[in-house]
Amino acid sequence: MNDAPRETVAARSHAASTTDGVRLAVLISGGGTTLRNLLERRAAGQFAPTIALVISSSATASGLKFARDAGIESLVISKSKELDTTAYSEAIFGPCRERRIAWVVMGGFLKHVGIPADFAGRVVNIHPSLIPAFSGQGMYGLKVHQAVLDYGCTLTGCTVHLVDEQYDRGPILAQRCVPVLAGDDAAALQRRVFREECRLYPQVLEQLARGEMQVVGRRVQVVSAGERA
């Protein structure tokens, strides 16, 4: 986001009245469970945007199999010592630019990557807590849920947000709450939060693809078709 004082997502030229044909790239590092969820919903007719590209930071990421099985182009772009932040950013976003990707979707992507100016406001992530709680560098996977339990929280959830130059700091697009139950361990809590992620993330991506969200500063508004005209 580059800390721009005003960002209106819905006003961007890639926003469309229908999500058919809106091209997504999904970035993964491991199991690709978020990618699998989106592919399953698309196969069931519940998710219209096209997943046109999958980029993995690891050649051994098991999520690459979901891309292969679905016939989706996939690339492996590892973060080597030879690539500084700028070079790694170009390695990731260059292929997205070439393939006319409208939205870049983080799906368990664990590498830090700079956001180029032409993709500011077009990179989305989901985090398994209610940001700003239990977020930031190093907070991912079971670590988040164990931290929630250790703190004694009775409520947690998930957050969809835009991605900027810092971990989990971009404007919040949507959040859902999940109760912490007596007897929960980190794995049980993770499973329950992930079920909510599977519902929330596709809904927000559909809204973004339709141009139904306006982000001004750090606040988001859902707008109707008439308001977008």
C-alpha cells in the first residue's frame, strides 16, 4: 500500500460487475489448503473468479499438486540469497503482470515480498486471528492459535486484509469471530478457525472482483452497483 493516504479499491479499472473472467494468482508455501478451498468452490459453481496462476515459494510445497490436478499454470519462485527484496518482488509480480492478474491472493505464503506500485491495493491475505491481536512476523499456523490459548482468550477469529510492506498491517476488509471452547488445543482451534476462513475468504474475493468494496485510508465500505456507477 506504500502508506498512501487514500486508496479506493472499487475505483480501479480491473473492477468488474461480474466476477467471471477476473483473473487471480494464488501464492502458496506449503499445503495449499486455501487454494484447495477456492478450487473446490469454483468446481461447485460457488466461486466465479478464475485462478489463472499459482506461485509457490517452495518446489516441495504439496499445494502444487492442486494446481497440477486443476490444470493451472504454476511457478516455483524461491527466495535465494542472490535475490534482494526488490528482485524477489519483481520475480513474483512480473509473471502476474504478464498474465493480466487482477488480484494476488496470499494462501499461506510465508515469504516477505515487497508490493510494487501497480499492485498496491491488489494483494489480499487471510490471517487466523482478529488483527491486530496475535499477528505480525513469525505469527502463523499453530503458533497463532497456541498464543490465543496461552493468553486465555475466549474469542478469536480470522481477518481478510490488504497486504502492504509490513506483516499483517494492511487495511482490514472483513473479520469473523470464532469462540474458544473449553478443552481446545491449538489444533482443534485451528480447525474451527479454518472452517470460517473457508467461508469468509471466497466471499471477500468475490466482492473485490465485483468492485463492491471501497477502501479509504484504513476503512472499508461495501457499495452497491448503483453507487459504483
